[in-house]
Amino acid sequence: MISKTEAKKTIIQLMQYGVIGMMNTIITMVAFYLLNTWAGVPYGAANIIGYVLGVINSFIWNRQWVFKAKSDIKRQALLFGCGFIICWLLQGGVSLLLLEGLGWKNLPVDVIPFLPMENAGQNIVMVISMVVYTIANYIYNRTVTFKQKESLS
């Protein structure tokens, strides 16, 4: 059973993790916009550079603020990068399953009555797959990348 202290710590970490995620999204989008629109960098390259900047930001803030890690930074950076790739692939798999396997790409425009939209299925799947990515990435980073050794009390 998880203690109240551990539950509170986890909730605070999840909120901090969410703040970092929002910062990463803004950094990625601004970098993409500046590179693609102002500097004329092609879509694919601008997208990759934006994501790399977001991942670097994420690593720094998660290491320092969310998980307060002190151990080997090179090892943690490698594990963080691996976690990003694993969770990104998981996100892609969930998207593929929902869009193609379950046919959500063909959802009607008015599937959400109060919010009709074009490509409704794709938008809904994007939100679901981002939630899956975020939860999986948090768990991975907490249990692998920034795992803290338990103290003997």
C-alpha cells in the first residue's frame, strides 16, 4: 500500500511534470515556427530541431526540479533519450491501433455534438495518444531514468 506521503509526492511530481510538458510543447512549437516560417528551414528538419530542443528542456527540468536527481548525468541523459523513443513509439502504436485498427479515423464530424470538427477521429486519437505518452514517460523516468535508491530505515 502506498503511504499518504508517497501519494502526495507523486501528485506533486505529476503536476510538475505537466508544467514541464507544457513548456516543452511551447518550446517545440515556437522553435518550429521560427525555423520554418522565418528561417525557411524545411518542415521535417524544423520539426526534428523543435522536438530535440523540447527533449533537452525536458531532461534538464525533470532532472533538476521534478526528480531532483544527483547521479550520473550521462547515464541519465542516455536513459532519458531511450525513454523518449520508447514512449514515442508507444504513442505511435496507440495512434495506429485506434485510427486503423478500430477505424477511428472515420469518425463523423459531429462525434462530439458540442464540438464538431473536421478529422474528429484524428484529433481525438491525438489527445488519447498524448495522454498515453505522458503517463508512460513519467512512469519510465521515475522508475528507470531518475530512480532513486531506497534508503534503509
